[in-house]
Amino acid sequence: MTENTPTVLIVDDEVNITELFGVWLAEDYDVRMANSGEEALEELDDEVEVVLLDRRMPGLSGDEVLEAIREGEYECRVAMVTAVDPDFDVIEMGFDDYLTKPIDREGLESAIDSLLDREEYDAAMQEYYALTSKKAALESSKPASELEASEEYDKLVSDIEGLESEVEGALETEEDFESAFRDLE
């Protein structure tokens, strides 16, 4: 790979998943693979730009790996790629995107490209995208009645609305605007 090829770390305790994702991504990315949380932290360094992280793993869980990544102040984007339907606990987690398995090649590549594009944005815009991803994940897995009854969800919506005025200028182009709200549908 060339020096400018983005590095993606795939973390999943199911070897078949890491290998499949690795085959899908090897042509366009420098791919690293880990089959445990401990291995993930060994593979992680400042060259990794995107981490695809499973939540449920024996030993060090994906949630714990995510926490270690954020505490280590790595600049990478993290997408949770998991079979775990999101619950309200995701609101407090420091991921950038939440993808529910099964996911196809096109969806995985699209998510990575979106995460890489976000590196160009300021902190407010990155936070906006992370929050809208959480909102979309919850809306796809929770009934409306449960969302309406949740104080955490209300706060999430309020936080998104608060950021909208701050990021409005960056969302001026129609492409960015459509992309941001595609996550909400």
C-alpha cells in the first residue's frame, strides 16, 4: 500500500468476520486485524484511522476497547460493527458510527469512507455526526413509544438541535446536508 492509504483496524472475536472484512477492504485500505480486545490494543497506534469494533467479545469487550481508545487520545474514528441492538447506553459511548450486523461490503466501505471524510471536519461537526448516528441507531431499534418516554433520548435530540446552529455553515452543500439527514431516516 502507498503511504497515503488509510489504515483500518478490524476487531471481532469471530475470525470469519475479520477475514471476510479484511478481504473486502484489502484493495483500498491498509488492513489490520485483531480477534480480541487485547489484540486490538496491541495493533492500535497513531497510524490507525478507522477502527471497526465488535461490542461483544470475551475478555476485553468492544465497549472497554472503545473506552481505552478514547482515554489513549487516539485520533481514529470508531464504528461499532455489532449484532447488538443499540440501547440507551450508546448515547454515552464515544463511537462515531454504529453499524448493526449483518452488513454488506458496500455498506462497510461507505461507512469507512464517511468516517474518513469526517477527519476534515472540526470537533463540532464530528460530534454532530456521532450524535446523529446514535439517534439513527436508536430509532431503528426502539419503538417510538419507548423513545418518547426516554429522558436520555430527549437529551440526545436536544444536544443535536443545539449543535445544528453551530454546524449549519458546514452543512451548506446539498451533498453534506443529504448525508447528515440520511442517517436520521
